[in-house]
Amino acid sequence: MNLDFGFVTAEYLTVFVLKGLGFSLLLTLVAMVGGIALGTVLALMRLSKQPVLSWPAAGYVNLMRSVPLVMVILWFFLLLPSGVYQQIGGQWADDNKVAISAFITFTCFEAAYYSEIIRAGIQSVPQGQSQAGAALGMRPSQTMRLVVLPQAFRNMLPVLLTQTIILFQDTSLVYAIGASDLLHAFDYARTNLGRSIEGNLLAAAVYFAICFSLSLAVRQLQKRIQVIR
């Protein structure tokens, strides 16, 4: 097929690939931290016996889990006016609308998936733990924060990390709004250098290497957690 990878120079790797990889990793980190934080709130709301809390949380989770991610990306990018971004961070936010839109979209979208993982993790903790906290005179909020959640996060840590790997793969969809992510860096080979096949092969190899390595790390972590139990 006359493959030519001569365009892969130190300058190309530095200017495009490393920059794109940095953005993809930053987007993954922000969406993971924000998604877990928001997902924890949603999980607690869904477990609440108050319909005013559980119903809105269930509606949000079901909505986000029922629509394609690329559609949500376009929602936040195209439907939100520039004035919203200016309120967030002034002119700087308006100038960086693509990046901020991606951060907001992935945080809100992934929170729905993290919330279901966290809810299952909380429910996996035996009821006896909550009863023991109550017997010690702890309030329900203290029992949840100090007794239940630490055990739940330990149980669901491998699943959370697996979802984060999927999140990293999904960051390639920000290419739809023109973000300079890792996939966009390799697409430069197609649009500017006429090396579409080579660029796609390199993109697949890099994504595979990163995601497969992370999967092996998660597998080892899961074995250690099982030994601790």
C-alpha cells in the first residue's frame, strides 16, 4: 500500500500529537473528577426516599444515558449562546468556547454513568455498616460520609477506572466541534499531508497502546482489592 510515515518528525510529534494528547488527557481528568463529584450527588439523590430529590436525579440520568454523546456535545456547543460562556469566564471563555464546551459536556454526561456506578457501590455495602454507625450515635450523613462511602469507593474503584478509560476513548468525539484533541492531531496528516491511511493507523495504535496499558493496570488493581477483601 506504499505506506509512508516520513511525516512523523519530532516537530510533528511536539506541535500536534503531544498538544492533542495533553488536551485529551486534561479533558479526561476534568470530566472524571467533575463527573464523580456530580455523580455522587446524583447517586445520593436517587437513593433518597424523597421524590423531590429522587425523581429529578432519575430523569437526568435516564436522559443522559439515552442520547448519543456526540448529540450532547453539539447541544452544548451550538445551542448555548456566547453570552453564557461570557458569564462563565468573560471574553476568555468566549474565545475558548470549544474547550469549555467540551469540559462542561463531558462532565455532565459522564456524571450520569458515574452516578449509576456509585449508586451500585453504595448498595453493595452491607446494611449492617449503616446500623453500626447508628448504634454509635452517628447521624445518617456522618454514617454515609465516614462509613459507607469509603467502602463503596473501594469496591467500585476498578469499575470507575474502567469507565474513565471509556471516557478517554470518547474524547475523540470532540473532533466534531473542532477541538484540538489527539484524534485531530493525527487527522492533520490527512488534511494537510495527504496521508489519511497512515494517520488513521497511527491514531489507532496510540489509542490502543494507551487504553490497553490502562486496562492492564486496572486489572492488577482489581486483583489487589480482591486480596485485601
